[in-house]
Amino acid sequence: MAFIISAAVVVAVLFVSAAALMLQIDSAPDAAPVDMGGNRVHLEDPLPEGQTASSPTRARFTVGAVGLDVPLDTLDATDGVIEPPGFTSAYWVENRGVSFENPADGTVFVAMHSLRGGGVAPGNYLIDVQNRRSKVQPGDAITVGASRYTVTQAGPVQKTDIADRSDIWADSPGRLVVITCLQRPQGGPSVQNMVIEAQLQPDSGK
């Protein structure tokens, strides 16, 4: 599938396996999804089956150090692809790792979009595009629902490599993995994901 570009905002979708998608922002139907600035996003092709909708959890995903506070919704990885269906929420990957409500049992995986060309999605809060790094630093706090984590590391991973990185997909007690696209200073489709890892704080999420 592909997204098309028209005016200004382009998204690079998260792929566990590879590739980059683009989107078009204008002349979109009223029912089209929007970014955090209210810009409508038109998808040329439908999202993969099983990812055309998400379920809200009534929980929030927050990173105080960068001012991010968004709803936490759910999605399923489909055929090795993690593709958030919206641009204003973080998404708990329900069929990877463990529930965000039972974080001590294993790894919680959360994914979200970032945009380029002026668009704003949750992932934009997490990345420093010009310096090709994470804005979130070790020691920063991330809250997922009622659970509070401390960031341990963050760094870019090639999209072509991420599916084979067993260290990223490992299921370890009290671990959080957050994935978004790392946009490029020169523009064009994203070729890397930013992967942020964190550890559950003592007595949190119990």
C-alpha cells in the first residue's frame, strides 16, 4: 500500500519488516483521520485488515520531559507490520509482549507515528530530527496508564534491520519499548525507527 503526498505533511509508517509510506493532507473527506494540529489526512489505500480501527483504553501515554500527553489506544501487529491507524494517539501493540496493565509480567510495546513537512503526531515530540537523535534521554520518565517507567536507552535502528533485532523484541519483566519513525533532516521517506527503552519503576504498576 502507499500514501500519496500533496501539500505539506508526510508520514513514514512504522514497519517491523521494512519500507516507508507517505500521506496526503488536503482535500480529504470529513471522516479522514487528523494529525495533532487538526490537519486531515487522506489515505490513498486502506490500512491492512485488522489495522483499520483501534480500540481506546481510557489510559494515557505521557512523557513529561517533552510535554507529550496523548490517549493510549490499541493495535495488533499484522503480518509482521506495526502500523498505527491514527496520528493523535500512542498505540499499545496488543499481540506483542504483555498488557500495559500487567507491566511486571514482561515487555510492553507502544508505537506511534511521527510526521514530516509540518505535521505533528505524537512521535514528533520524541525525536530531534536535525540532530538525528531522541529528545527523550536516560532518566526521563514515561507513564503508560498507571505505570511509570524510567528511560534506560534510546537510539535509531534501520527499518530493514528492526524485525531481526531479537534484543528489541525480547520479553523481559517490567520493560517498555516505544517505537516511532525517525524523520530525515533533508526530508523524504524515513529509513530508520527511533527505539526508546525504559524500565518499570519500583512499586509502579502493581
